[in-house]
Amino acid sequence: MRIDESGRVVEWCRSAQELFGWSADDAVGQPVAALVSEAATDEPWRRDRIEDVGPVLVKPVLTDTSVVWEVRATAAAASGHDLTILQTMFTRAPLSLLVLDDQLRITHINPVARPPVTTGHAPVGELLGRVFTEVYPLENPAEEEAAARRVLDTGRPELNRLFRAVQGPARRRRNVYSVSYVRLEGPRGEILGVLASGADVTDRERALWRLSVLEEVRKRVGERLDVIAVCEELVDTVVPAFCGIAAVEVIEDVVRGEAPPLVPIKRDVPVRRAAFRGPLSAYPAGDVRLLPSGTPFSRVLTDLRPRLLSVDEDSLWLAADPACRDAIRRSGAHSLIVAPLALRGEALGVVSFYRHEDEEPFGDEDIAMAADVCAHAALCIDNARRYARERTIAAIVQRRLLPQRPQALATVDISHLHLPGPEGGGAWFDAIPLAGGRTALIVGEVAGRGMAAATTMGQLRTVIHSLAALDLAPDEMMARLDDTAIRLATERAALPPGDPLHRERLTAGCLIAVYDPVELTCTIVRAGLPEPVALLPDGTSTTLPVPAGPPLADTGNAPFPATTVDLPAGSTLAIGTAALAEKVLMPSAPLRPLLDEGRERTVSDLCDHIAYALTNSRHTAETLMLLARVQAIPTDNVLTCPLPAGPEAAPLARAAVRDRLATWNIDEETAFTTELIASELVGNAIRYGSPPLQLRLIHDQVLTCEVRDAVPSAPHVRHARTVDERGRGLFIIASLADHWGTRYHEGGKTVWAQQSTNRAAASPRTR
């Protein structure tokens, strides 16, 4: 407030109104002494407040017309009541409070802020007047001093700064503090110093840190379904976030996908060093050994209880494992947690977490964290183990379903290249001998992986063999195979919705090529697989123009067109799956030159040559290729004889067969049987067929007799009665031949019969 020279009020402020109870309208013009006296007399509580005001500051103020006196409470006077509050806060508040002057020296300190051990072991009374960074064992004192000076210079507070203070005899324990710096200013804005307030947030920050590490473990560990890969992901995640050294040992049976042994683990159960991260390792990754008894590692696999140990020179268990003892000493490890990898009471392995050199030792709370980390890792390892077992079983099934020892073929030399994918698959190949010296070359692929793909492949392959035995044309064989695939797809779609296979659509591809070594042609039909490639004897290569049919089990009704191409003797046919076509078969494929230059190599060498090049690049899909080098049956081993349509055809056929068998030096019994078979086949063709008629006799690994006519109707075996004079022809053929059948083609059919042969020991029989 302001008063004139006579003591009357000329200005009345809000604080005066609150103190004395007079409004500005009532106070202005009144003697100030009377106002104060009356206010103190009327209300005793107001008198107490007036007395607490204490000293006041009176100073003259020059106005336009006169001099007035300004009266206000001094800072010291105004702090009388507040000083009690501040003193209580400074002595009893749970926060650390430091008052620093403009040189960052301590002027006031509350009990909470007193360090347990000061630099130089000075008494607490000697802290005043020292720079605060000299008093506290800060991990980075220069950074904190710079922050406080920024506050002094700019006036902008630094709030909730986190810093670490090292503690303990070895200076390994680090506490985390949250501190705020605020500049202190006087009534006139002068800079007095800095107020530093802080709190120990070690427990909070460690809890947040543990949660972040666990979250990172859950996010990164288990991305790959491989036991060793999971262990590597584990050590990569916890080092250095949780510890400086980590080692994972997994029971060897678990690595191979087998079920873990019962707890307690026997001493003779080997473990594999699956992963390690750190400066020094006692054992290399992949090392398989027995855990020494009398160590925390073997004890953990006995009771599945994690252990926290301090590593000292006199630790008794170090003597049981000298290699581990030497590595620990050289790495400077001083704290160890050994935790089991266990799931549902079954032990999968053990993890060792080390802290070394100046890292903070493990605490009791770290045991729980290590157990949580290992629990997640154990679940991922068990998933990988189960997947590895399923993958192994699927690979075994696929390997057993593929041809074990392909049958030796007289006119086709085959070799195959099979690189299984990381997760298995359903690719297969076949080379099936057919009548007349022909060979069916087949490559197929079922989309997917694991047991589902392998078993579906086995079903389709079985159907292929059954259809080949019927001697169907390649396009008809593919159509019947597609019918089977559609039925399998329908059965899969009818599975319960919870079955994973219900959501996996069945898709398959196949290529069938039938090579005729007499006509030197190859009839090819494909469904969903790339075009084959032919390496010709003159050194050129060409992609065979085979029309594309739809994949097997496709919902459309598109046909499977067959194409017949000439294939000279000495040519090599290359058939592969889609993954291999991109690398080898396509004209622009990077490895196509290796195939083009393979004319001088055997098919086995050519397969190896391509395999070496493929293994240098990582393949993610199953790869299969079939190479078949074809040869012709020598013309001397083939008899082709056109026949008349009358009864004289049978004697002509017998005479031609008899002469040619004598040239081939066939034994008498086989020759007699072949004459009888040829006579019956020709007789049936005359009786039920129509011209033109043709007899063909082929001698390679077996002796094949064929008779062709122009009627496509199928012959049937009849069981004639005793009194019947006819109807026994095919019955006789079926009794005498090893195999017989009918092959249909454009313009008629061919009925054939096969029998094994023996060379005659003496001169051929004459009749």
C-alpha cells in the first residue's frame, strides 16, 4: 500500500485488503494507524496475522505532484510463516534436496541426499561448500555438471534426468536416480544458484528394464523352427542386454528331435554346446560332452531349480570342470546364474548367464528373470524339436516312397538330382518299363511340406504305377491321375475345420514322357510342370514345345494334350520341377550352360556337376531333376512283319517267329511258347479285328510279341467249356506269358505278351 506524508492511505492493494479486512473504497483516505488498530482490536485472529508480518520495507515514491510512501513486507518478513513449511519439507521430505550456489557448491543438503560414502571418506559435515559432482560417485559426473550449468545459464529447468551412481566396494553396483534442476533467483531476478531434487528409482528402472528384455526375448527367440537356431537367438538377445556371457547346452536327443529324458538326468546323457556369446568359451559350439558331476550345471538338471552363484577362486565346483574354470578366470566372470531349460517337468538343457569385469553382479530378482527367459526359450526349443521330429519322419517317408534302386533299363540310362527343401516336400520321379521296350519317365511334385505332402506324393505315385500297368496312353494316364487328385482334394476339404490340412489346398504337378526305342519317338504330357529340355546328339539343346495342361486337382475341365516328338538315339531328356527350371532348364536360367555342355558327360556326372553348382546357392524350395539318355533297340533285335487278313496269316506268323528266334539263339522251350502265343494273337486279330495287321517281335531284356489291328475294341479272357472249339486264345496267352495287355492308339489297338528269355546252350531247334 501507499500513504501520503500525513499518514493517510492513497493506494490499497489486494494483499492489504486480505490482511486487514478493509476494502479499497473504505481504506483510501483513512489514517493507516487507525485502520491497523481497529482491525487488530475487532478480530483477535487477524491480530495474530498482523503480528506475523514482522518487519516492513518503507520507501519514498515520487509522483507527479508529491512524494508518497510505499509500504510492503520484506522478503525475510514474508517468509516467516513459509519458512516453517520449507524447513519441514527440507528435513522430512522423502526426496533428495540439494541447494547449490552459482558455482554448483553445496550450501544446503537434506538427510535423504547425504551419500552413504563420500569421495575421500570425508565426514558429512564437510560436504557443504564442495561441488556436488565431487561428493557423489556419479557414473558420468561431467554430463551432470554440464546439465546443472545449462540451468544456471538459461534458466530452463532440466526435469527427470536419469543418471547412475556406482556403489559397492568394487564399484559394480549401480543405482539409478531421477533428478531435476531448477534455477534459484532472488527478488530482483538475481541468480542465487540451483535447486537439485532427486529420487532413487532403481527398483522402478530395473523392473522396466527386465520387462523390456523379456519383451525382446519373446519377440526375437523362436522365429525359426530349428533347435540350434533358437539357442543362437537366445544368446544374441540376452548378450549384452542381460549379461556379458551366455552359453546354452541342449540334451543331444532333443537336438535330434527325440523326446527329452526323465528328470533327474542320468550322468551318461550327453549335451551339445548349442550356442555361446562372449569373449572366451570353454567348449566350441557343436561340442558334445557329458556334464561333469558336482557342478551347478549338472545339479540344475537334477532338480530343475535355477541357481545364483558368486564365482570365486575357492569355488569348489570349479575343480570338477578345469576347462570351464580356465575360461571363467580369463574372461573375468564374477557372477553366474545357471537356469534349466525345462517344460512340463522335462529337462531340455541348461543355460549359463555370466557377468564379468565391471558388470553389476546378479541379484535375487535376476533369478526370476532368468527363469522367465528360459521358460520362453524352452517352449520355443520344444516346438522346434517337435517340428524337427515331424520333418525327419516326413523326410524318411518321402525317401522310402521314392524309388530305392531304379530298375535297370535297356534303352534308357537315368540319373536324378534331388535336393530336399529345408522343410521337406512332395517331389518324386519314376522310370517304369512298359511293353515293347518303351519306358515311362515321370516327374511329379505335390505342393506343401511335411507329412501331408509326402503321403499325398505316395498316393499319387501308387496310382501312376497302377495306371502304367494298364498300358494307357500318356494323356489318358494323366487324366486318370487328375481324377485321383481331385478325390484326394475333396477328402481334404471335408476334414474338420480345426484340422490344419483343411485349410491347405491340394495342388500337384506332373509330367509323363513315354519313350519308344523302336520308333525313336517320345510322347509327352504335362500338368503344371515346366517344359522339358532335350540335349541332342549333335550338341544342340532345345526346349520341347509341349502344351501346358492345368495342375492336378484344378477345378477347371481343361484337357491334358499330349505331344509326340522325335528323339534320336543318344539324346538326353531333362525334366525338372518348377524351382529347378528357374535355375537350370529355362533358356535364360543361370545354370543352363552347364546343361548344354553336358553332352560329353555321363548322366550321373552331369547330375553331380549341376548339383555342385546348386549347392553353392541357398535353395529354399525342394529341387528335383531327372536326366534320361535314350538309346535305340538294335534293328537286328526287332522283327516287324505285315500280315494278310486271311487264315494264311497264322502260318506266316509262326514261320517268321521261328526263323527269327533261331537267329537270336533262343532256347527251344521259349521258342515253342512264343510260336504258340504269336499264333493265338494272330488268330484273335483275324477273327475279331480288321486289317491292316502287323506282327512285331522285340528282343531286349524280355521277349515281346505284339499283334496290331485296326479295331479299338478290348479283348476279354473267356473261360471256354470242354466241348467248345473256340474261346481259349487269350486264356492260353495269359497262362503262358509272364505279362500281357492291350495298348490303344490312333487307328486301333496292339495286343502284346511278354516272357523272359534264355539263350540256347546248343544249336537252335528246327521244326
